Amino acid sequence: MLGKRLDRRQFLSGTAALAGTTIAKPALAQGATEVSFFYPIAVGGPITKIIDGYAADFEKANPSIRVKPIYSGTYQESITKALTAHKSGTPPVTSVLLSTDMFTLIDEEAIVPIDGFIKTDDDRKWLASFFPAFMENSQTGAKTWGVPFQRSTIVLYYNKDLFKEAGLDPEKGPATWEEQAAFAERLTKRDASGNTSQWGVQIPSSGFPYWLFQGLTTQAGAILMNAEGDRTFYDKPEVVEALQYWVDLSRKHKVHPPGIVEWGTTPKDFFERKVAMMWTTTGNLTNVKANAKFPFGVAMLPAHKRRGSPTGGGNFYISKKASAAEQAAAFQFIKWITTPERAAQWSIDTGYVAVRPDAYETEAMKKYVADFPAAAVARDQLKFAVAELSTHENQRVTKALNDGLQAALTGTKTAEQAMKDAQAEAERILKQYR
């Protein structure tokens, strides 16, 4: 998921965005089907040019279909716009939205199962080709609702030069929570007045705090929700332990910035050597490769009781209100864009994890990983990955957790009280779904 954040003035949200989300249907060449396509701009890099290129290439191979990318803002803005457009009766035919939006989109009757388009042995083979970890947030109730596209895990990036300066092995990231705190202590720099000029580690707590936190809770041995999406476990002791560790990095160890750390500016802080280690999405890999003016390492997240990271990122969905011809054309485009060769190239171009194992067997990906081994870290971490937090009324339920996290990180609540209150709010929202 990450941070070239667009000016919010360009993207209205809620009902005020109705005019901007109504999909006009211009005259097309006779017999052509238009596939309007919401795509979120939530990552760094020249993503729009890549998507435009895919649309043009697909149209050359499929002249009876026109793909119309619509760049719909951040993930949060995109789901708001997609649902507003759905309610107005003019939704995009397909959208890339968070995999965790699945329950919300089902509850709003905004999408159709992908299973209805699976007709041939080739279709069945294609649907079975994705990494199982990515399908956990794509399937429920024995149906497939989303198709993995730009998927990720959280990884740890570190500045190798700063590791050397601190007497640390530049080829090894921290393997455990204890090592992360100890490394960060050696990497934190303060002037004579006690002001910090370089932090040891930075875990963003705006934008997607629940997602970064789920890395810690997974490592602590906790699962945040059930598979049915109607129950959360925010107040479990392991969850409180994970939050206390995060709080302690800044309060006790003083190796992490205090208060709220911005998601969007964390890579910039890393590039400017204001922080030596950062947690962020593998979707930032290409951004870091292009902009870090120093050698950097990429490591799996450190373990506590176990290793682990949530998966993340976006899936393709198909609108329930689109015509049968539009839905079929969207499915054709989705299947085309997720072939092994294109999944590999998308990963190379963006840093996202290629969503199917056979993408890593393509010649392009073999060469890329051989030349840039960091590209394989997120893939290798998938064996330790869990489903990203996803429930019914997902935005409200994750907001309850985000509010609790920020209350603890800013010191307005203890970790235990923050999680107790977050669980009470999530329970209030979800009990109607049981």
C-alpha cells in the first residue's frame, strides 16, 4: 500500500463525490464493450503510466473491449467512491480495492462472485494458481469474491551504511523483537542537548496503523478476527503485549519517534537518514530502490513467539450492477493482467509481490531476483503470513482499533485500556452480524 498521497482536494469523498463517481458512458465503436476501472493511487512510483500501458496493450489484443482506467485516490477514497457510484446506479465495471473491503462489498451487494465466470479447465487452473495466503482475504462462504492483483506484506527496510557505522552486520536485519530494540538503540543518534537527529526504527501509525500493528500481533501469537468476519479479539493479552512493545520503543527505549508517525512521509525520512530502519509495505520496494542514495537491506519482520506479517494490498472486484457483457469483458481483462508474465512484470515495476508462484519461474523474474535478491523477501515471508484484518463494516471496525492504537501511542490511554475500549466498540458494531 504506500504513500505518494495525492492532494485530497482532487478527490472528494462521501456523497459530495457523487458527480465525480458517476461513470459516463460515451459512444463506443459499434460492438465495443467499455470496462470502466477504478484504480487507487496509494503507492509511490509512475503507477498510472504502467496501468495505462496495460489498458492499451489489452485493447490491442482485444479490439472489441475498451478499458478505461479512472484514478480514484487513496484506497479509502476509492472504496467510498465505488460505493457511492454503486448506490447511484453507475458503478465502475471493475475496481482494485483493498482485499479487506470484501465483506463490506458483499454486504452492500456491490460485487459478484468470480466463480460464476469460471467455465473452462483453463479458467479453473487460473483461479487455483494464486498464492494461498492471498486467497484468505479473497474468499468466504465457499466463494471467491476478489482476484489478487497488487498484494503485499510488511517488510523491514534498513540502511546498510548506518548499520556499519553502528558496528552491526549490514547483511542481517534484526531477527527478534529484542534484537530490533537493541539494534535501534545503537542506531539512534542524539546531540549534546539530547535532541534526536536519527531514530533507530520507525513504524507508521497513520494511514494503515492497524495493518502495521497486525505484524506485531501476529508475532505475539494473536489473531485479530475470526474467518467469518463477525468477531474481533482486540483485548487478548497477546494483543496488549504487542501494543505495549510498540509503545515501549518510543517511551521506554526512546529509539522510535513519539506520538503519531506518518505513513506517507516514512520513506522520505528513511531516504533522508532520519531513521535507520522502517516498517512499510513491499509495495514500496521499487520506490526505495529508485530513491535511496545508499545501500539498503530488506528483511522479514522480526519474530517474537513466531514470525509473521499480514498480507495486504488490493484485489480486483467485478460490479454486480454492470451488464453481463461488461462483467464478462472485465473478467477477460482480469485474467489477462494476472498471467505469470504480467504478474512478474508488475512485481518488477512496482515492488508488490507477484501473486502466483509460477510468476517467479518466468525468465524475467528469475533474472530480477538474481540481480536484486531483496525482491524475494516478501514472497518468502508468505509462509508466515496471515489474513489482513477484515470484518463486516470493516472501516468502522478497523477505525475502532486505529483509534485505540493512536490513544496508546500518544499516551492518552494505557495499552490495556486502549484495547479494551477498541474491543467494546468493535463488539457493538459486529454483534448484529452473528
